[in-house]
Amino acid sequence: MNSVHPPVLIVGAGPVGLVAALTLLQNDISVRIIDKDPHHRIGQRGAGIWPRPLELYNFLDVSEVNGLGKPAPPTCSYKSGTLEPLKDPLAPQMEPTPAIPFHSLKLMGQQLLDVILRRHLEKFSCSVEMGTELRSFEQSDEGITAILAKNGISEIVDTKWIIGADGAKSVVRKQLGLTFLGSTRDDIRVVTGDIHLKGVGLDRVHSHGFGNFNERGLSLRPTDEVGEDGWQFFLYGNELDLTKIAESEELVFETIASLIPTEITFTKVVWMSDFRANIRMVNKFSEGRVFVAGGNVHSPTGGQGLNSGVQDAFNLAWKLALVQKGLADKSLLETYSAERLPVISEMLGVTTSILDKTISSGDPSVGRSPILHMLGINCRFSTIVLDEFVTSVEGRPINAYGMLDEGHLEAGDRAPDAPNMLQVGRAEPDKITLFGLYRPWYHTVLVFAPGIRQNIVRSAVVLPSSASVTLVASPADLVLVDREGYAYSAYLVEADQTKVFVIRPDGVVGAIVHGAEGVKKYFSKIFLDA
């Protein structure tokens, strides 16, 4: 007998699957999320979280990620055989601006990130089913029948949609028959893990680098998540037998001790794994009612993989919620692949370029640029965005990964923030931020207007600083005064100009239009009977 099942089955309970689940639950869509591993994963793994994903966690109201995440420590590299720095250690710096409140890399191990996200799922009475494996599935136009297995017992379930967030070895991807294009770099191997050790002269203010990437090298990053003597380590170099090292805690101790010219006291290796640099991506992200998210693999240089996966999940989930509710046509889901594939393709190029520069220089820190912050990622080329202030995008080269240009803004770009907005119509006006308005279960319509006499459907009117804030009457949900001009500056609007922005649930500018007709035209691309 088939069991009653929520409309969405999510396979894989790492951060990508958890973000997909949370986004759907916040949209009132119930989910079932499973993972074949019997126990939750431990370890730091991909610990870097860049500014754009931090914004998405903010939209999901998961503030702990930014609050508990640690700034990246400056890296100190040393002259061979000594603890004498090669140069003054520098940490990458990017100053915050009103439009970019999350401005720098934060570090948080996947183990802690998973715990935080699972706690948010529990608010919706949803928990991860560990040790539960997807064996197979069959789909039709009406739904999917899947076979699950746990403790040797099979279960047949009926569902409407499947999201495969089960990583590089994805069962979902393989059963869909999607191609996995790319290559494996057998010349690039790394052993990474978490370790407890103490070293004379090794402070916990810096990350420490010894040797070089091509011959023999070690990187140590202090992390209190592992313990007061905890470190995340990376071993690399062609002169090391990394396959053999990864099989022995003692060989890890010996190798690290040989690379650091000081007295080292080891306690234990918490976990470790070796990997080769795979650079692969799927040819499409979906087939019928089944989707994959975050299953592309790449060089770890740049830390873009997990960060890209959670953006895949967010892009898909808000669209899937509208379709499942009957508010949008199924064709909306085709824009998931269309919008994300160009981003992933360019991301692979970025991380591969950094890898090649690392190999040629022997220095893992080379090739970094602001593009890694992921704030320039866009879908200007998407069929569902609308911009009445730019000429046709047809024929323009696609630069999906982009470079952030705060002096330019088009539909399909990341929506900027603006702080210190004054909300009027209350006895005591509140100061709010635009990011405080954006959430994954609705679109936000911002009307920038010199006054509030416009006859237009809207949820927020943004007035210039010169506007009066008394005796306001408006059909909008909110009336905001941009007292310090941050919103008008970030959205490139003149004080005497009327301009309407529709912000999608994923914090992307869906439309920039002149008025009500433009808003209606945009929503006709999204909603049925709009």
C-alpha cells in the first residue's frame, strides 16, 4: 500500500536540501526530507559563506548564520623551515555600504550550519529522516511514485515533486539520466579534515600556511567549533602520497609535524577525507517533476560550490511553491534551469581559473577577486524579468556571474538594501531596512514616488527625504520615507521620478517599470490569470 506523503520529497539533508525544505515550509508547502546516511555529518567541510548567501539566510530569517559565523582570519605564510612570515598577513577587506550590509566572508562549519537549519525546520514540525534511501522512482504528468528503504524495509510513497540535493554522487541525477559534463583533475588531490593540536608559536588569530601547493604544503585554520585547540587542515602537493595519508591518523600527524618547524602536540583527528578536483555540471536541472540542486562539482578554490547550491535551492523553491498552490503555471519551473545553468557554467570557469593560477604560482591565495562575493550574480537574460528602462537584452552577451556595479541596476540583478527607512502612519514611526521587507513567500512591490497620489496597486511606497510624513493616507501596506537617501541612491531613482520595482521572493529585481501596466505585465509572466 502506498503511504500518504507531502507534495515534495527532498533527497539529501545537507545545507542545500535544508534550504529547499525551509523555503517551501515558509511558503506553506509541506515536505519530507530524507538522507541515506544514518548519522548527521560532522566536520567543518566547506566552511566559507559569502555575502550573497548570507543575504538569502537573512531573507529566510535564519539570522544565526551571520551572527555566529566568524570573520575569515588573515593568512600568514612562512619562509621555508621557519616561523618567519614571508610578508605581513592581510585579511580580505570589503567595507559595508548601505546597499550591502553583508559585506565579507563568514566562516561556519557545515556541521553547525546543518544544526541551525534543522532547528528552523522543527518550528514547522519537520525533521530529517536519517538512514532513509531513495531506491527508485517513476513519474507521470500527475505525480511520482518513489521507493524508499530504511533498515532493509521498503516503502512506496506517492508525491508530486522530488528535489535531489544529494550531492556529486546524486542518485536522483543518475536516475534522471542527466549528463554530468566535465573532467577530473587527477593531478590535484587534497586531504582535508578537522584536528586537535597545539603548536609552539602557532597563534589562533591567523590561518597558517606552510610549504607550497605543488610540492608539499599545509594550511591550518583555527576554529573554536572544533575546540579550543581545534583546526581545519588541508594537506596538498605532488610529493605527498595523499591517498595513503588519508587512511592513517598517524601519517597525518607525521606529515603535519614534518611541515611545521616547531614543537607540535597532537590529540586526535576528528574526521578527514581526500578528494580530487572534479569539474562537472549537469546539462539541465530538471526532468518533468524531478529536480536537482547543488549537484555540480568543481575545484574547491574560491569556495563557491555550497554557496551556489543554496542559491539553486532558493531559486527553485519559491517557484515550486507557487505552482503547487495552483497560482502559477508549471512552465514557471522551466526558468529554474534557464536562470541557474549560466550561473553555474560561469562559476566553474571562475574556480577553475583560480585553480590554474594556484598551480602555476604554488600559492593557494592567488586569483581571488570581489566576484567571489557572488553579489553580481544575475538573471537579466531570464524570460520572466521585465525592465522598461533598458533596451532589449536580445543579442547581449550573458554575464550571469557578473561583477557588482553599484552605479547600475537592471531587472534580474540582486536587489540592494537600504537602512534607516522611516515607516510612517504610526504613533511612533519605525526605522526599517528594505531587506527586512523581503521574504521568500511573497513579491514586494516598491513604488518610488515624489508623492503618494499615484493610482497603482502596491505594497510599499518609498518617498524622498523631502516628503512630508504627516497625515499620510495610502492604499499601500507600508509608506516609507527614505530619510537619508540610501534607497533612492541604491535603486538609482531621482527625487522627482516615479519608478516601480518588483522584488522577487529570492531577493532579485523581477521588474523595473513605469507604473501599473508594467507591474501587471510582469505578474502575467508569473501568475495564472494575473
